[in-house]
Amino acid sequence: MDLRRSARTTRSLSTMTSKYFSAAPTVDGALAKREPVESSTGLADRVKLRLRTPSAVVKPEQTTTAIDSDSSVLTPPQTPSSRARKHVEIAVEKSEAPSLPSPRKKARTRTTSTGSSVAAPATAPVGWETTYDLIKRYRATTIAPVDTMGCERLAEVGENVDPKTTRFQTLVSLMLSSQTKDQVTAAAIANLRARLPGGLTLKSVLECDANLLQSCICKVGFHSRKTDYIKQAARICQEQHGGDIPDTIEGLMGLPGVGPKMGYLALQCAWNKNAGIGVDVHVHRITNRLGWCDTEKGGPEATRKALESWLLPTHWQAINPLLVGFGQTTCLPRGPRCEECPVRQRCPSARKYIKLKRVKREIKVEEGIVKVEVKEEAMVKREVEEEKEEAAEAEAEAIVKEEIEW
């Protein structure tokens, strides 16, 4: 019984395998021809051989369909086995042509009156020239203290005045102007001319007593320290510069109490050299309010570098008195008069004044009759920006005081 069942199973298996392998592909892709089955034992061996033979591996480049020359049957391309998969590396030939530089524009440079080159950026604040002209027109009809008592106007000039004395008086005026109003500086210079023997000259400062010098400038901020600075600066000018003030920014900043602002202003006013912008607290504050600079926390020196990077050198000397006077009359440190500002429509920092009405009701009783009087008072709402400006201004003043004390 088992033998019959085994023989029947063998015959069925031989029939199935003969149909299946009649068109099975070989390793080289050709179709296998049908072969007669000799015996059940040979058929079983053949089946085992076929099962052990690995499937044909199709190369990655082979994408066409294999066609047998003796048959018109089409065989689809065989899927490669996961074990026999190969990674094909594609070699890319590098061009031997020389690489071209990126099309970057060459940086423009400007030459100052001292011969130094200043790099110019590609762009400047949009509409700065219009804003500058509007402020200039406004300042032409608005007189500020700097217009009559500025440091460049306090020095004596004339045929009978030695040019060295004029330059020295200009330097002393600038040294006294730090943290001091122009009116106080002008009064101090007048005291020095009147009380020092021989007037305000390099020789009289060197020979006078320090107490006398200090009493002449006692209304000036940090007058005690400035007295020492003026004495030391006069000695350096006498010993190292032939009795004259230095004519370079390095030499001027080498004097005690002289910073970049005083140095560049002294070069412009005393030597007529346009080497840089004199940036004080007014120029620093206004240019940041106008959006010309973003150096509010960097201080005046950062503002100077930012302005010189795009502002034309023809405006370097004029921008200081222009904005200083504008800051003294209109763009005040606290409570700027934006309603009177000629560029309030162009200034990004212009505060929006909100007019509110405060109503007062007063009740009076006259001859048994109750009367109610209503009074309206206009008031301006203080915004948060004003408090921020006050804090920033106080911080800038603290920085300047530290520099002076140092």
C-alpha cells in the first residue's frame, strides 16, 4: 500500500516538474529545451539539481528582455537576488578647465583728506539725503547754542593772534566741553582769557598755578580732573610738538583727556583736516533714532564707524554742528519735540502723541445755588519708548563719565 502511494506521488511530481521546467531559463538567459524523463529516480535527481541551481543574476546594466533564438516566448528580466546584489560605482570625470571666481563686486573705497582709504558699503539708509536736507533747512532758521558758542567759535582769530594760540584755544575748548553745556564752556574760556597772565596761551597755562586754572573753570563738569588734563596736555605739546597741538588723530588721542570725538573735531577746526566724524551724545542719539545706525548700545565710537562706512566725506565735518544743534533745540534727550520735528514723518522713532482730555468738575455753592464748572485740560500720554530712551541716555552718560574719570 505504501509502495503504491509512493509510486503515485512520484508520477504526479514528475508531471508537474516537467511542465514547470520545460521553459525554465538557464544561467546564460536562454530557454531550456524539454528533455524526456527517463525514470522516476532520474526525475527526482533532476528536480533536486534544479532546486540547487541559483537563479540567474541580471546585471545592473541589463534592462532589455531576453529572447530565445529558437522560441518567440518573451522572458521578463530577472530580479537580482539580495545576496548577489552589487554596488555600482559611477566615476565622474572632473573638468580640467580652470574654475572661475564668483561674480562678486569689488568693494568701493573712498579717500579722505588725510589720504587714508575708507571702505564704502553697497547700500546706505534709504532716503537719508532727503532727511539730511530737511534737517539742514530747519536748522537754517533755528538758532542753537552750538551756532554761537560752539568750540570752533571760541578761539581767538585774527592777524595779531598766533595760529598756534588759536589751535591751542580750540583744543582747550574741546577738552572743557565734555559733559558741559556750551554756555558754561564759553564762560570758562572767557574766564581763562581774562584771568590768566597773558591770556589763554600755551605759555600761560604752563606757568600759572593749578588752583588759578581750576578756579577759572570751576563751573565745568569734572573741573578738577580737567585741570590736570590741560596742564599735562600743554606740557606734551611744548615738549613733543614744538609748542603746537598734534596734527594727527593718533597724536591728539595721545593727550590726556582727549578721545576720538575731540580728536576728529580738533583736526577739522584747528587743522582743516577731514579725517573722521566727531560723534558726541547728540549725534549718537539722533542717528540711531533716525535709523541711520543700529549702535545704540555700542556707544559714540561704534556710531562713528557706522556713519563713516556709508556717509559721504563731504558731510563729515558739517554733520556734527548740524545734529548737535538739532539735538539741543528739537530732538531732545528726554521729551523730544516730535510735533515740531521737520522729519517726524520720516523718523521711525517718532512717538505717537495721544491727546487725552482730563475733565475737572468743580462744584460751587453761591447764594444757595449749586453750580458745576467743567474744565478740560489737554495732556500727553507718556509711552514706554520714552522710558527706554531715558534709560539708554543715562547709560550712555555713565559710560562717558567712566571714560573721563579713567
